[in-house]
Amino acid sequence: MNTTAPQRDPAWLPRLFWMSTALVLLWPLGVATEFRPWVLLERENLKISAQFIGSFFPLTLNSEFMAMVARETWRTVAIATAGVTLALVLAVPMALLATRVLSVSALSGRMARGPAWLRQAVRWLLILLRSVPELVWALVFVRVVGLGPTAGVLAIALTYGGMLGKVYGEILESGETHATQTLLRNGSGRLQAFFFGLLPTNAAELCSYTVYRWECAIRSSVVLGFVGAGGLGQQLDNSMKMFNGGEVATMLLVFIALVALADRTSAWLRKALG
């Protein structure tokens, strides 16, 4: 029996083929996006980068500025939390309407025309909401309600409402449905079947995804500040326009700490709920 190990990887040829195929497919994308990372290493660009990073020091740490940063950081968390809360108000009803498992007419194998059209309309509405980035919604609402946190809250609510509704529907339809169908066959309503059939078996996964989206909303709320939606991002944008590197660096460090704290809080909540 020959136990000699092969001298070369027997799968090297297929791997080489697929790597070459990936490069061939990615090359046109790089050309279309004018992706040229080597320009970062040019002498003039390195000089500009060094000057920009050098302007970050010393950090701005005076009491008045730090009080403002603390206030805007809290406002950023409030924008994200309020936005996700409103998103839930949109997402939960639409997820229930879009879930085929909760349709009584679908028990026979084919959903009735009316419920099927309603379900499809809700699904298209969810596609519309999540297709428009929260940044675009924020630009719209800034023009409607003016500068401030309200635009950020509404932007997050609409985009995240579409995301949450879609994923909630997929979670509910992919889980165990025997208890739900039994309840519906025995005369239970949609809400009864949801609360006593679907929700108990999918609660942990639903809560976990919701907490994850709240963590994402905190990051989004900072970005929305750059278009005037309030919070830490708006102050960061102001400092960058004034070329105040010390303030920018301080707020970046606070933002990193905020995201890290949100990540740890999110992980703890998912563990507790799981």
C-alpha cells in the first residue's frame, strides 16, 4: 500500500482556474470604478495624508467641547433607538401580512386571490422602503422638516422598517409551522396563531436580528449627520469643514468607543435573549 503523501496539492488546478475566472470577472469592475489603490503611495498623496493625520494632534479635550460631544453622542443613540422603534411599528404588521404561513386560505395549498394580492403588495412596499438608502431618505426629510434629529429618525424608520419586515417574514416562514397550521385549522385567528404558534419558536432569532439592526442604526445615525440629520455626525462634519483636526480626532475616538460599546451591548443582549 502506497502511503507517500502527494508532492503537490491535487486540487491546485481547479483552484487556479477559479481564481483566474474571478480575476477576469473583477477586472472590468475595477476599470469601471477607476479603482487605483497605488495612487495612495505617490509622494504628493503621502505628504497630504501625513499633513491631514498630523492635524489630529493635539486632541481637543476642553470641558465645553467634551460636554457638547457627550450631548451629541447621546442624541446619536436616541436617533438610532427612536428610528428602530418606529421601524418596528412599520415592520411587524407588514411582516404578519406578508407571511404566507399565517394565511388561512393558504392551508388548502393555494392562497385566495385577495390575500395573495395583498401579500404581494406588502412585499413590494417592503422592497421600496429598503431599496432607498437611509441617506437618501434623510436628504428628503431634511428638506421637508428641516435640519435636526427628526430627519434622521424618519430616515432610519423607513429603511429599517423595510429591512426588518423582510427578514421577519423570512424568519417566520422558515421556522417550524406545524403548531401554527394546527391553530389555524382549529379556528384560531392570525394573531392567536402568531402569538401562540410562530412567536414562541422564533422569538430568539427575531430578537437577535432586531438588536443587530439597532447596532447598525447607531452607525447609520452618525453618517446621517453629514446631511444635517443631527447627532455626532453633524458636529463631525462641521469640524471637518473648519479644518479642526483636533476636534475631528476626538469625535472619531468617541465614535469608535460608541460603536464598540454598542457591539458589546448587542452581543450581551443576543446572548441573554438566545
